[in-house]
Amino acid sequence: MSRVGIEPISLPSGVDASLCAGSISVKGPKGNLDVAFDPSQIAIEHDDITVQVNRLDETKSARSLHGLVRSLVANAVAGVTAGFEKRLDVYGVGFRADVQGKRLTLEIGYSHSVVYEAPEGVDIATEDPQGGAQARIVVSGIDKQKVGQTAADIRSKRKPEPYKGKGIRYQDEVIYFKAGKTAVA
């Protein structure tokens, strides 16, 4: 049995789940999300307070989908109640980040500004950090995959370099610095 898949998902108050053919729709205070699944291998049962994911057979694909579908439904429930967020720090002299609406403008050491347009359902904001960072970018939304992919796209615009640490990194990311060249006498 899947250790993840057999756990029931509790629905907080204000969250409703409805089952359609091949998908479950989770509706909460922050919005609604749909999670698709294969009805020939996975069965979902729900009542007012819990959602239970079961597999219909013991094939390898059904076993692998069991825990995955349960995690996706649990992430959807968490997203419509509390949401998800990722924080990115911008390090470097003269590096800046500015948000206007859904458009993020980055000044990250190139000869031009880098403009990133946020996808639908994802909000981007900036705040002043404590510490050595010049700016902090906050990516938030209800879909965990979209929030993580957006944060990864922004980070890929200027990954942190290993000598001085300049670039865009996650708030809790650890950069392992390399030693620079030493002068030979």
C-alpha cells in the first residue's frame, strides 16, 4: 500500500469538493482548482469532511498514481484555503526588482532591463528584505505547481554565481562559494 495514498484528506470548513468524470474540483475561499485523474485506475470518494483516494487494481501504474493523485488533491485543498508562496532574494550591486501590475522588471546587471510577465493565477510583489539582499520578490498563488514554476523562471533570469553570490536565489537557498584565483609571487 502507498503510505501517502492511504491517508485521508480532511476538508476544512468553507472548502467543498465535487467529483466529475475524471476530475475532482476543490472550491474554497481563495478560488477553485481542478485535479484530473485516470478513473480506470483511481477512485475518489468524498463526503463533507474528508476525501479518500483509492486505487482500483495493483498494477504498477495504478500504484504510482495512487500517492500522486492524493498529493495533488491535498495541495489543491491547501491552495484554496491558505495558498502558496515562494520568496526570492536579489543580490548584487545595483540589482533591483520592480512590479507594476502583473509585470516584473528586473535590473540584474545586463545592458537592458529584463521584463517578466506573470502567468494567470500567480501574483508577484516586492518587499524590502532584512540582510544583504537588494530586493525580495514574493510569488504567490493557489496552484503550487504554477507558483513553483514561476519562481524557477524568475530565478533562471540570473542564477546566483558561485564566486560572489550575485544573482537571484530562493530566500532559504544556500550558495556554496568557490575560492577565487590566488596571486602567484
